[in-house]
Amino acid sequence: MPIRMLNGGQIDALLPMSECIDVMAEAMIALSDGRAQLPLRTILRLPKNRGAFGAMPAQLDQPDAFGLKAISVYPGNEGSRWDSHQGVVLLFEPEHGTLAAIMDASRITAIRTAAMSGLATRLLAREDAGDLAILGSGVQARSHLDAMRSVRSIRRVRVWSRTPSSLEAFVVASRAAGVDVEAMESAQAAVAGADIICTVTGSKNPVLQGEWIASGAHINAVGASLPETRELDSAAVKHARLIVDRRESALAEAGDFLIPLSEGVIGDDHILGEIGDVAAGKLTGRRAAEEITLFKSLGLAIQDVAAAHWVHRKAAEQGVGQVVDLGGTRHAS
Ligand code: NDP
């Protein structure tokens, strides 16, 4: 049973952002058409408040693939040598049900999550949106900078982060990569007048307030993924056209939606639909230049499986990765 093992560097090379955005579009359209299966993710909250462990299985008809992401989320790893999201994506070959690949989940997660925001921005932001604000400066901040530059002509980037040394490191790394980024002293200063706002923090409480958001802005809300946590205050959600990655997940997991709902600030009907519906042309995203659009991202296993399938196909074609044999194939005696 040969299994291809792919590390983070190999995944980076095989999954450029622009390709991943198109892969995500296909996967989300498949979800919106009912051509995918995925239960809500199973999350174990680990003792001693260390973090969480998630199991995320999914199956897609097109591409024909199924698999599982097993990932630990340790927010305390921020700023250390350990990623806050670590694990593997297991990709199976559907013909015989054989395990085909094992991949680093950190890089798949970093790229596919930003690619989802890239897709949402491509579909929902104004065509002329070029002033970008990023709140947060970790792994997702870096991949979101890449994603936003893939879908819009970005002319200005402002970043705010809670810890000055993290902010400084982000600015230095971005400039070294050829992107000029302005470090801002507050989230409010970062988002003032911005056309696109990405919230990519581990915060449990709002870092973005509705009164700061300019008309016509598009927001990608990526960080909070539990019913009791959120990055946006209720006003920010109330005044926006809200599109989610998946309705069932938002109803179960998105504090950004559930908290204003529980306060009576918004109603059940505030979720207009899923991004796959917008991608498929079944739902209108932005209707006017002055509207505020909001994409709430929770992250779905089909995104991991679709990205892994893409990476695996290219890796096999190019002979990239280490092939190991675990045995286990039945042989005629
Ligand atoms: P990192 O650990 O790399 O970075 C975390 C960032 O969050 C840092 O910039 C940190 O800022 C900031 N932060 C942490 N706590 C706070 C706080 N209380 N207030 C303000 N800022 C805070 O994580 P990632 O970049 O990988 O992930 C960012 C978020 O996105 C996480 O919440 C993660 O769970 C979520 N995520 C969502 C996915 C999705 O599909 N929707 C997928 C993957 C991740 P500083 O260093 O300045 O303190």
C-alpha cells in the first residue's frame, strides 16, 4: 500500500494561492449543489486548557475524493516555534478505499483558509477595492495578504496586531517579500476607510466594531470558530450582508452570528446564504457599491480534502514527496 507523504514546503510549492482559490470555488459549488458529505466537525477540548483536537472527515463527488483532517489547535503556541494548528490530512483513493496520501495539515489549512477568503473577496468585494486592512499578524495574516493580492489590485495594506513585536515581525517579513505594509497602533486606525478587512486573530472578543467600518467595505471574518467567541461586535454584523461557508456550521459554531442573534440584534434570516451559492450564481452577493458584505469563515473538511486532492494529483505527476509502503495489501497466496 504505497502512500505519498508531503511536507509543508512541498505543499507550498504545489498549491499556489491562485490555483487554490479556483479549487475552493469548485468545492464550495459542489457543497451548495449537495454533491459533498461532511458532518459537523468533532472537537475535543483538551485538559489543562491546552487547546483542542478536531476530527474533520469529508467526501466529494467532483473531484472524486474522501479523507480526513486530524488537527490540534493550541492557541498558546502563538509566537513559538510550534504552529497553533498542527496535524495531518489523510487522502484516500476512492476506487478501492486505499489511503493514498498523508500531508502536513498546517500548510493545507493556512493556504485553503486564505483561498476561501480570496474566493469570497473575488465574489463580494467591490471591483475597485484596493485598500486592505488585516487584524492579526500570524500564519493566517500572511496567507491572507497573499490571497487578497491574488484577487484585487491592492494599493495599500494596513495591519494591526495585539503584540507590538508580532506586528513588527509581520511588517519586516512582508517588506522582505516585496509588499509594503503599514503597522497601525489600533485596529480602528487600521480599518478606517478600508475596502477589505480580514480579521485573523485568536481573539475571543470583538476586535472589529461596526462603527469603524466604511461603507462599501468587504469583511472576511476568519478567526473565531466557537459559539461563544467572536471577532466582530453585533453592530458590525447587523449592518452587513452576511454570507457563510456553510449554513449548518454557522448555526452551530459561529459566535459572530450566534451572539448578535441571542441579543436580538439580528434574526435567523440574517444569513443570506452560502458562498457556494454565490459562486454558482444562485445568490446575489453585493448589490450596490455602498453595501457592506461579510463572509464568515469557519473552515470545512471539504476544503482540506479538495486541496489535498489537488496537491496529490500534482505531486504524483511530478514525482514529489516520499512514498512509503505500510503493507496491508492483500496478496494471493
Ligand atoms: P496564529 O497563532 O499564527 O496567530 C494568532 C494571531 O491572533 C496573532 O496575530 C495574535 O496576535 C492574535 N491574537 C491572539 N489572541 C488575541 C487577542 N486576544 N486579541 C487580539 N489578537 C489576538 O494563528 P493563525 O493565524 O493560524 O489563526 C488565526 C485565527 O484563525 C485563529 O483563531 C484560528 O483558529 C483561526 N483559523 C480559522 C480557520 C478557518 O477556516 N476559518 C482556519 C485556521 C485558523 P499577537 O501575536 O499580536 O498577540
